[in-house]
Amino acid sequence: MKHKAIAVSAALLLLPLSACGGSAQAGGGNTVTITVGYQSKTINTVTAGTLLRSLGYFEQQLNALHDGHTYKVDWQDYATGAPITAQMTAGKIDIGSMGDFPLLLNAARGKQLGQPTHLVSVTGYNLRGGLNTVVTAPGSKLTSLTDLKGKKVSTSIGSAADGTLVRALQRAGIDPDKGISKLNQQPAVGASALSAGSVDALSQFVAWPGLLAYQGKAKALYDGAELNLPTFHGVTAREAFAKQRPTVLEAFLKAQAKATDYLNAHPVTAAEKVAEATGLPAEVVYLYNGAHGIASFDPAVKPALVSALKEDVSVLKAAKLTGDVDVDSFVDDQYVKKALGGTDYTKRLTVGPAPSASEVWPKGAEKTTGFGSPKELLAYVGKHSGGIRAAYVPDATTGTLWFADKAVWVADGEQLLPFVTQATAQAYVGAHAGAQVIGYSEALRRAAS
């Protein structure tokens, strides 16, 4: 994700609508154009964007309507959620997908302009907040969030990653406005700034933290899952469009559900498809969207996610990006409930994500291999070092999946435990006598013995 609806500043959202482009809603004759705004590199929205488009499921559902219209889908790819919101409120995008904080701005902007929008389904989510991470340079001496006091931190104002940073700093006793020097930058700019040494840390959302860690350009400083607050991505639709063409919206949501089923049934193939479309390494896509990835996918609008959305409002209000947002009136799951079937939908509301697990992606394999423990995975990796494409292990505290060779390892008796950050590893060591932080090579050696 390279861009989870980011940097949604008030200035951007207040751009004149005449500056926004878009396609007409209807063509000549009986041809109707449905415009979908998506973010190809926001990989937790792929079931409503990149993957859905590549599979062609929406077009198939539209062709099956047989309502006298010929439908054409105009897929518009954006780097962030803000321009999608601008186009929606101008009546030029019918359906869009973005992260939770930008969704709130979408709601506020739509109401402000008398062009209301609604959250109609969910794409990828993490109930603990693990989709957002604060990273620092590989050689940085910073080891915990408290070390950020007085430092320069890049983030995207108005994004969930900024929300994670604000909340994490507050919990650490640091004023997020005065305790650090915050730079409002898009992810790519922030990543470059981190590499150049012009910022001390970068707080961003999927897939930037994993990408930078995979490339050896960053190490994790704070795992967003430590907040234990849900974060998610969702689908928003114009109210006028939904009322005018409810069967089309339902067709989209049926297609999204089908794409979700495909992703869950074929996680490796899905990761490869998304990687091909976005240019992201498939290993990074799988870290988030894999069988036990950081993100879980389900179109159902779960109560826990709605509750989290309500809590997010205060963060945006404090940043003066929006006023009050009526979340209850913004959420409208009637269409996805009908698309999925009432009984199935009710069941989905109570089903949680798959438990975290250790996995190895062997080179040339069409599926990953699972292990009962991180130690078992390490033993396998040690014996097949030349045939491993990627190895993933869940943080022993938060469950956040991470690359095995980028994790911080702790030896506790016979156990070998992985952690996303040095801080959580040290916290574990402090609470368990005899436990000690060890290097990755030492972890491999111990697993082999």
C-alpha cells in the first residue's frame, strides 16, 4: 500500500471541485459507465481494487444482470484516498476504497457538500492495529518509541499511520504535537527522507514498513498492534449512486466477496497477481495478504471495526482535519448483507481472523509450508537456506507476522521467540528470567542443534 488514502490534509480536501477530472456516468444509448476509484498499491484494498480488476469478477457480475443495459467499468487508479473523495463528491466516482481515517474524511466531505457517501463493506483489516508500523534506519540507535522525543518523524497527516503515531506517543508520555518534529509527507517521500537521514523515523501503513524492511532499508521501531485497536480498509459508495443503481452496487459487492474467497483460497497466486500489477515484491504482498498475513479479508462490516471508526474521529478532530462525524449514519451494510445473504452475513460478523502461524515460501512453490513453531521453521530454513523465497514468523506478543530474518529473536530456555521490534523483545526478556536477545544466525544455530 504504498498509499493507504494518505496525507489527507484539509487543504487537499478543500480543492475546488472543478479541478477534478472524471468520466461520465452514462454513455450513449443503453451503455452505463460505472466508475471505480481504487489504489493499486494499497494492497489491503485489493479485493475491491487491484485483485478484483485482474480477475474480472465485477464485469462478470454486471454482464449477468440482464437489465437492458450494457455496462462499462472505468477503473481509476489513485495514489491516495483524498482524490477519490474529491471525485466522489463531484459525482465522478461511484465506488471507492480507502483506509479507515480517510473514510471518515470521505464521510465528512460528502456531508459538507450535500453529496453523502456510505461505508458499504470492508476489505482488509487487523483487529490489533498491526497494519501500521513506525520504522527507523537499519543502523539507528533508536530502540523504542520513547527515543523519538525531540526527533524528526515523517508520516502522512490524516492517515491511520498518523493516528497510530499519535496514540503511541501519547501512551509513551510524549506530546505528539510538541514532543517530536512531525513532517507531513507522502510515503515515498518519507522513505527517501529516512534513507537520506533527514528524518529519524517513518510512521506508515501497509505496505511501506514491510517493503522497507524487506529491502534492508529500515527496521521496525514500533508495531502498531501494540495499541490493540482495530484498523481497516473499506469500500465507500455515493448515496445517490447506491439509490439509483442498487443492483449494480450489489453486483460489485458480490464480486468483491468472490475476490475475497479467491484470495483466501489461493493466497500465493493472489500475491503474485497483485505483485505483477503493482510492482511490489510478492514476498511483501504475502506478508500482509497471505494465509496468515497481517491483514484479514472479509466484506462484512464487523461491529468492532465500526467502534474503532468512532474512536478515530477524535484523532482527526484534534488535528483539525474534520469536525464531528456521524459514523452510524455513514455505515450502511444493507447492500453487502443482501449481496452475501442475510444468514451468511450474520455468521461473518462473529468470525475472527485466522490465527498467526509460521510459514516458509519455498522457491518455485505454489503454496507455502506451515510449521508448528518458529523454532521448527528456523530448523527448516537452516537446512534449506538456498531454496527459501521468504520465511514468516508471528510476533510472540502481538501476533504480527514479520520476516524471520528481520525479526528480533529471543532465546528462552528451549524456546526461540520472534518479535517485530527490539522494544517488545526487551520487554519480554525483562519479564522472563534467563531469556536473552540473540542474533538471527545464533537463532538458526540453536534451532539446528
